[in-house]
Amino acid sequence: MKRRSFLQGMTAGFGAYAFNPLMAADQAGNPLAPKKPHHKPRAKACIMVFLEGGPSHIDTLDPKPALEKLHLKEYSFTKFGKKTNSFYVKSPFSFKHYGESGIPMSEHFKHLPEVADDLCMYRGCQADSVNHPTALSHMNTGNKFSGDPGLGAWINYGLGSENPDLPGHMIMTETYYPQGGTNNWSNGYLPAQFQGTPLRSEGSPILDLAPPKSVTALHQRANLDLMSVLNKKHMAKHPDHNELAARMNNYELAFRMQGKVPGIIDIDKEADHVKKMYGIDGSGKDGFNRQCLLARRLVENGVRFIQVYSGGWDSHDYLERSHKARIQASDQAIAALIKDLKQRGMLEDTLVVCTGEFGRTSGNTKRGGGLALGRDHNAEAMSMFFAGGGTKAGHIIGATDEIGAKAVEVVRPIRDVHCTILDIMGLDDNKLTYFHGGRHKQLSQIGGSVIEELLV
């Protein structure tokens, strides 16, 4: 390390060291300060792997042999008040049962079977929308229409941050944002500090993480100190100006991140066998794999809630080709994340959730004048799985009917999934409220209940 870099690093460290006691003295006014949970938590962090586009439960984790006999037979149903003709579609994939639990998986899962007995499979969830933006918003915020806080925002609002030098709510996507964009991880009506921080998939994960070469850490510290003095004078005259307080905290957090984040996001420091386990090969096509490994590193460093998005699951046609490709692109990294957490003794207090925004139908309409084999959106049946965090490892909870069209056992809405995640994190949805628009609001919107069948 060059002498100048060393001195700049020391200056930044001393600046943060001097600032931390000031922050500690003002914990009552710091919304990111650690808070006591409502009850004893099962997990301290949550990683949500979001399979965006609506993965087909029938072709991944919930096989339906009855569709073999019905394949290509027509049937009618009512959609949006209009009678529609469709035809049944069998799965193009074969299935095997894995582990002592006998959880079935599609033939293209080569790595997930290795952690079958660590999974809690849930087949009883039902969504409220078959439209991607509204369904994504619902799964992420509890509201089909954008503007409400995301799940990660609520968790950090309720618990505060374990690491004052990092955002408590971080997002990783592949090449593009999911439909609905940043509204999926917005702070909504909560203070601005709780919004999600996206990490970019290419280039620097966070824009402007490194200051210009002409700006030293000493210059930045002096600028922030001067701004703090001026802002505090303004706040004394305008004590209800919450946006200014949030901006001050964000400036300071950004400064501290410049010293902390580069080392955390540098996964090249990981051992070769760990990178190999995740399927990181430097090919340029291993972005999702790298993000799953980074999710583990972020949890190690005190980040409460992390989302990793895998896109491209919207298979209205060419199901065999597209779902095979998506399974193969995500299988190894998801399995590695669970194995890695378990090997490090972190799985028991980290909740991993893998879900989409809805499931898919047992049949499809005729598209393009021919039989393009695929599936439409289905809000009445979907599969998701959990690992760690006190969930029932090696169990299948709930069920769909014989053709996968509708959930029929342990049937619960998305708000109950949210209440369950909050409960695992030590939070009670009925107590985790925020006064806005003349009433106390909560993640579940109208109240929900914990799905006890999922918990040990």
C-alpha cells in the first residue's frame, strides 16, 4: 500500500471513529439504531431468492402425473368474465424423489437435491393477482399497487441495523430490474433510510463508491462535518423535517461504505473451492452465482434483508427450453448458498426464502395459431420453499389439486407468508405498525396469521 493511501485510510477510519460516538449519543433520533424484537427470533437475517416471472410449480417442484392422460385435451374456463378455450399440458420433464424426505424435483435440478432434507416446501400459497407488476408488488410489499414499504424496509424498521456501516436492506438483480422497478424495494411511507440499496450487476456494484482521485478522505470528512453543522442549525429551526435527518444519515453512511463495501463485495478473496461450489468460473455468465455468494457475505457482515433476483421465468410458450435453461442457470447457486450457510453454522439463524410472484396453469391457450407448449399465469397455485430460520426441514407443507390448478391444503394468502417471515425474524405484524394517512399501517394491510405448519 502506498503511503498516501495508507494515510487516507487512517483518516477515514479516525473520522468514522469520531463520528460513531456522536451517533451513539443520538440513538433516540437514529431510526437505524438496533431495536429489541417483539419476541425471541428464530433468525437474524433473511435472504429472499426471487424467481421473477412466475416459475411453473408443475415443472419444477410439484409434479402432476394426472396431466399425462389429459395432455392436449381441450377444456373451457372463464377469464376476466369471458369464456376461454384452453388445452392441458403435461410436464416435459421427468421427476425423482430426493433425500430421506423424498421431495420431488424436476430432472434438471442437479444440485438442489443435495439439500433436499434442508428444505421446507410450501405448496399452499395463493396470490391475488395474475399481472406481473401487481403480483410482484404484492409479494414484495403486501400491496398490489406501488407506494408501500417493501418487506426488507419493514424488517429494518422493526429491528434496526446490525452494522452501522452498511445498508440493512440490499437488492441484487441480473441484467434488468423486475417489473415495477424500485417500487419493489421502496421505503414507501417509512423514513427514507429504510429503502433498499440495489447493487449493480455490471461495473461498480454501487455508483460513486470510489471518490475522484483528487478528493481525499480528509476532504470528504471536512465537507461532511461542515454540512452537519449547517444542517443541524436548520433542523433546530425545523424539527419536523424528517427528510433532512435521513439525508444526513445517508451522507454519513455513504462515507463509511466507501471504506467497508469494497472489501465485502470482493468475492475474489473467497477460497477457490467455495467459488467452485457456487459455479463461479469467470465466464461472464455467472452473475447470479456471484450474487448468491455475495448474499452470504452480506449476511456475515450484518445486513438484515437481501434479495437476489433470477429473471426469465415467464414461460407462456417453449416451456421445455426456457424452464430448463432457467433451472440450470439458478440451481447450483441456490443449493450452494444453503450448503455454505449450513457449513458455516449460519443456516439456523438465517432464513432463506425462494419464491416467484405466482404459479402457472395446468394448461395453455393456443398461441400463434399452433400449440406452443407453455403455461399461463396462475394465482391460485404456487410453490415456494424455505430453508433455515427454524422452518421444518425435509417437509412438504400443503398441496395443490391433482392437476396443479389450485391449492387445496394449508391454503393461505401471501399476507400470511409475510406474517410468518416477520415472526421468524422476531416481529409481530400486528405490533409492527407505522402511522400514516390517518391510521396505523402494517405489512399485511388488514392483518394476517403465522403459518404454524411451516415452523418447528
